[in-house]
Amino acid sequence: MDKKRFLKEVHRLLKPGARFVVTDCFKRQSDDPKSALSKAAYDGFKDNWRVELADVKWMKEQLVAAGFTDIKFEDARAHVAPSVMHTPHVVIRFFLGEWLKGKHIGRENLKNIKAVIQSIVLGLDNKTFSYFIISAQKPQ
């Protein structure tokens, strides 16, 4: 997905004065992880889900370029952690149930399982990654 184009389109569609809010995992800086474990998890995460995480500085620059103002970043890591820790249980239970029903677990499904585990490793690297609630306003 072209994130720059997406943000410009969101800005175009919003009514003046409306706010855009997104919650997702972002890199704290543009650098990739330093530790070998985090680097391996991030590389696997990107490969399995075909996702490249944006960093917060880049995101702010793109929101400004799209025309947004009153941009706010809230680190939501503490609020997201309980759900993230519950995710492996849910995913494994789902796939085990499918397997017991005799359903084929395809390559893409296995990639999803791997990416969930990799995302937990990324969540432990709070120097490099975090979940943010980002909001921005379309001017009046």
C-alpha cells in the first residue's frame, strides 16, 4: 500500500475539522533493530506479512505533507500488551481446531502463525518498536 497516497486520500475525504486516528505498531526511529533476535524477528515479520513498519518521524512528516495539523502521538504499548500476549493462544487454538477437523493448513496460514510469534518478539524490543495511537486534524 502506498501510505503517502493513502494519507492524502484520507485528508481529501474528511470533513474540515474532523480527526483521523490510527493505532498500529511503528518503529521509534528509522533504524532497523540492533539486536540479532529483534532483527531476525523483524525480517521474518516483514516477509511473512509483507509489511514494512513506518517510523513515527516519517509518519508525522507524511501527515504534515498531506495537510493535517494538531498531530498527536500517544504510546499505547501498555494498553496493547495484554492483547498481544493473548494472540498466540487464540491463533494456535484456531489452527489446532482446523487441523483436528482435517482441514489443510496452507503456507499462507503458517506464515500468519510465524508472524504472530515474531510480532511478540518485536513487542519486547521497546527501544525500537511500540504501538502508537496517532491522531491528526484536517483544518477547518
